[in-house]
Amino acid sequence: MSEYQKLIDEAQSAAESSQNAEELGSARSKFLGKKSQLSEAKKELGKLEERDRAAAGKELNEVRKFIEKAFEQREVDLQEEAWNLQFESERIDLSERLESLRRGHLHLITQARDHLEDVFVGMGFTVAEGPEVETAWYNFEALNIPDWHP
């Protein structure tokens, strides 16, 4: 691990110094891509003796995990920064007073009725509200008026 410590440090500093996703992607490909030092070291594993190959492979995998973790953490940080910037730019001030938007309009008959009511109220009359249609029950039966009565 000590021989790869410099590579880990360089990868971490490259990840931390990345200001956006594009820079992070190019740094990631530099340290984890096909032409990276890590890939070259993996190619050299085949030339090692069998007993040394397992230990070297394990060490390379650990180095790769450290580097991937650094890049993933920076990616999360960049995403969080982007969300915070978006949140601040799209923030809604709930204390701001706005004009209430009135949708639609009253029907012409309703407008005319309201106008007539205003005229009659202005002359001293009162407007009584009640049921629109009276039934035979309310007009005759509830008052105990017989059916034969005109």
C-alpha cells in the first residue's frame, strides 16, 4: 500500500480540487481509466509469481476502492452544492404579499340580479332569501288546508 500511497494522495487531491462534474470525470478517467497507472499495474500482475500475485491484486483492489471512494464522495459533494444553489435560486418567499388573482367572472344574470338588489336596498327595501320553488306540501298540506279547498 505504501508504494501506491502517492497515487492515492494525488487522486484525492485531484478529486477535491474538481470544481464541476466535467473536471471530476476527467480526473476519474485519469486515475481509474484504461490508461491509468492502476490499469498498467493490473496488467503487470500477470508477470508476477503466483504467490505474489494474490497479495498484489488485493493491494491494487484496495487502492482502487480508496480512489473510487474519494471520487464518489466528491461527486456527492458537487451534487449537494448544485442542489443548494438550485434551492437558493428557486426559493419562494412565503411572506411576500401578492395580489390575489381572481379567476372567471359572475354570470350576466347574477350581475343583473346583484345590481337590482343594490337598487332596491338603496330605496329602503330588504332582500329576503328563501327557497326558489315552493312545494304543495308547504303551501297546502303543512297548513292543514283540505284538498278540495281552492
